[in-house]
Amino acid sequence: MKRRKVVIFVLAALLLMVTAACSGGNEAPPPADNGGNNVEEPAAQEPEPTEEVVEAPELFGDALRGGLLYDKWWVPVGMDTPSEDHPLWATQSSNTRGGGDTWRCKECHGWDYKGADGAYGSGSHFTGFPGVIGFSGGDANEVLAIMQGSTNQYHDFSSVMDEQALTDLALFITQETIDYASLVAEDKMAVSSDTGLGESLYSDTCVECHGPEGLAINFGHLVTDLEYVSAIATGNPWEFLHKARFGQPGTDMPSALDQGWSEEEQGALLAYAQTLPGENPATQGGQLYDKWWGAMGADAPESNNPLWSTQSSNTREGGDTWRCKECHGWDYKGADGAYGSGSHFTGFAGVFGASESTAEELTAWLTGAVNSDHDFSAYGSDAELAMLVAFLQEGMTDMSVYINADKTVNGDAANGETLYTATCERCHGADGKAMNFGSDDDPEYLPDLASGNPWEAFHKIANGQPGKSMPSALNLGWSWQDIADLVAYIQTLFTE
């Protein structure tokens, strides 16, 4: 009986405990510490507020245009070249360039995108500024903010470029910059040896503007500063690759990336370009024959040529009296050619027969050994004199085959139009009047020149314009008949 009472007591106790636990009106006593004392239970912690993460917006634009902006941004955006130095330029003193050059991204960060850690880590281009290659594959929003002055107020380009242009630049830096170390060896030579592939790419894409040997356009403009395709490829392969990949600002030069060329193909193009010749003395001499000081970047002579006093029919003075063409004519026949009468007549002989003379004999004429008053040695180095000799020996043709006495030209104007559209129209315009060679009061356009002095047109088309980037038709691989066809077409544009 006693055992039964114990069991009933235990059951009752358990019932009370369950009832207390389920009751909403009574709270459980606070827990006791190890000493039996009641302690306050810690209040429930409120969760820490989480800061809402706002993802940066995805940027949309043209990364290839950004490559052009990196080169020379004011050309794609249609602005004049900045005349003042960039605000950051004063923080360095090693690079002494000024004006527009100081605003070019490439001038601080390099064609290889590595700044002071790359090809511009020494030499005249050194600034000490870092490169941008570290942002490759990164967040374009971060780069955009930097160009808007987030890290340095003086690096804010917002006043000269709109947000889309800055976005294009940011996309270029994060998406299209690559490490050229895989394409260019330490000695600047191409890593690739596949010149066959490079030649194929060059022939398909580049030859139309740069010519079969890369000599059609001299980016240095002067015969004393030759910068043909091979000079850039060998001297600054990173610049070559950048321009090959993105194009030349302000021109319709195609982009290798736009054409889908792989890095292997880009490297092969570089390898082939490095095999091209660096000069064509005959066409360079042709520019010296035209206006030698313009071709050399020198000042025009102020006094008359010593020989000028031996004639009295041509009343021009100063620099004009020193131009080879003024005595010997655009057709190279002097008194026996187009300058045999009129205001240009001097009575001096032509030079067309000079191709039969040796280089030593022609040099003697140019240095005053034959006639002391015909000494040009003080105005040019041996290299320039050699160019003139090369022109006299190799660069002339008998223009009477193509140009008639009435100044009309024996050419195929239809072929000339094709050549004009492909090569000349971008500078001279569809009507030939985009460039005025004369003055506002007495303008002279390309059709005027071709109709009034086709011999001059022939010479300039063949050799280029001294001191300018005008391509040489002979270096484009054109024949003299092609030149005749072109002049024949330009004459159709002439209007009184």
C-alpha cells in the first residue's frame, strides 16, 4: 500500500510540471547559477541590420572606339587638339612634350598599357605614371569613376569627353587591353615567325593604303624623319599592335579586332611588317625636288639662289628660286618642256637625261664641284643628297607620253575615278574642293591644278606632298598609267 501512494505522488508531480509548462500565464523561473542563485536570462538580440548591396550598373558602349580614344581622344570626339598641358603634367618633369601630347592616354600609360613598368619606363616618354593593364578584366565602373576624378580631381576628363566616350574608354581598358609580352620579345622583335600568314593578312587588308612595301604613307612626314610601316613595327611594336588592333583615329583604317583576327594573326602581321623596307630614296628625293626645305622641315631660304641672277625672265624671289622644279620644270625638261615659256621660263636646262649619269657625277653637281653656284651641300646631309640622286636616276618618266600639248591627259577616267574614290576622296572631297592650295581670294583646288598644270599633278601624285602625309602613288604600287588615269578623272571635276 505504501508503494502505491509513492507512485501516485510521482504521477501527480509530473502532471503539475506539464501543466505549468503549457500554461501561458506563468513564466518559468530564471535559471540558477552554479551557486544556486537565480540569474537574469540575457535579452534576445535583435539581428544586425544588413546594408543593402547595390550592384553597379552594367556599362554599354564600344570598346574598339575606346581604343581610338586611348590613342588620341579629341579626334573621335571631334574637338580641337588641346593647346595647354594636362593638369597632371606638372607633377612630372622627365617627359618634355607639351600641349596635345600631354592629354593622350598612351603618353602616360604607354602603348603596352604598363606605364612606368613597361616600354615607357625609360627614355623621352617616361613620366613615372602607372599603367592601366591592372584593370584588365576588372570593373569598368571603377575605371569610369577614376576618369571622372574619383581618385584625383586632376584626372577628371568629364569636361572634355561625354559619359559615353568615357564609358567606351573604360570598356577598352577592362575588356581589350592585353599583355603584349606574348607577341613582342624583349628585343622588340615579333615572337611569331609566321611571316607567310602576316603577308597574307597584309596583302588582303593593308596594301591598299600602305602600298606593297609599306612605303606609301610616311607618318613622320619629313624625309629627315621617316616613319613608314616597318619603322613603327620595329621601333615601337606596341604602337604598331595597338593601331593594327583598333585603327588610326580620324581615318577609316580597319580594326583587326573588328575583323576577328586572333592574337596569333596580329603577331604574324607584326612579324611580316618588320621585314618591310624602311625607305624609298627615289620618292623621297622627288619631294626634295619639289620643295626641299618643306620635305626636311627647314625654313625656306630668304635670299635668292646664286644662279638666279644669271636669268631675268622669271621674276620670282626667295624660296621659289631654290626649288629644283622652278629651274628644271615639273616635267623635268626645263627650257625644252612645259617651262619653255611663260612666267616660269628661266632658260635653264632640264634634268631628264640625268638617269644616264652616275651617282658620283650627279653628286658633284649637287655639291658645287661642277658649278660653285649650284652647291646644295649646306642645306642637306649626305642622306638627303643621296635621295635626290636616287630620284634623278630612277624617279622620272617622260610625261609627254601621257600629257598632250593642250594639257589633256591620255588616261582612262573610269579607272581614275576608282583610284580617286579609294585614295584621294577622303582628303580632297568628292568634288576635289575640300582642300584649297591657294588663298581665299584666289583659291586653287585639285581640279584646277590637274587642268592647269597636269605635270605638277603628276609629280605630286607620284611622290607625295613635301612635309605632309599624302601617300605616294608609286609607293602604292601604281603605274604611271594609273597616275595618268587619275589625272584624267580629276580633270573632269574642273569647272570654270
